[in-house]
Amino acid sequence: MDKHNNQPDSDGMTLEKAILTLKKKMNPRTAYYTTALARILGISIPATRRYLKTMDNLGLLDAKRDGRYKVYALPEKDTNEDMEIS
């Protein structure tokens, strides 16, 4: 993934396309494991992890620990702790 010119990585995904896909398909009240987001994006888990890290660093997703795993959710303006995990 080239962060500077938004060129597709080996999975054919760009950061912009990943962001748009997740915003369209994620339920804002649900936190997702990496594997679920990889299925939504249709790309490998390692590629998904790279995109998720970038999106978290940019503030486009919220990452939280669920035991030894991370879950990701769309950021909410009004924080609500009653979130489902998928």
C-alpha cells in the first residue's frame, strides 16, 4: 500500500476504497474483529491489518482491546459503551 499516492496494493485495494467500503458496510454500533473486516473488504488479513492501523492512526476508526485481540468501530460523536462485537 502506498500511502502517498493511494496506489492499489497487491490485493487491488486502495486506502480510499477501503475507507469508503467500511463506512458503507459497517454498523456504527458494532465493533468488528480484523477477520470480519477482511471479509467485508475482500482482502487478506495482513493487508486488512495494515489498512486498519492506518485508519486508526488517522482517527477514521476506533481501535480497542478485547482480550488479546483488537476490535475496530467507526468513531462516534457521542460515545456509547453498549457496543456489540462481531
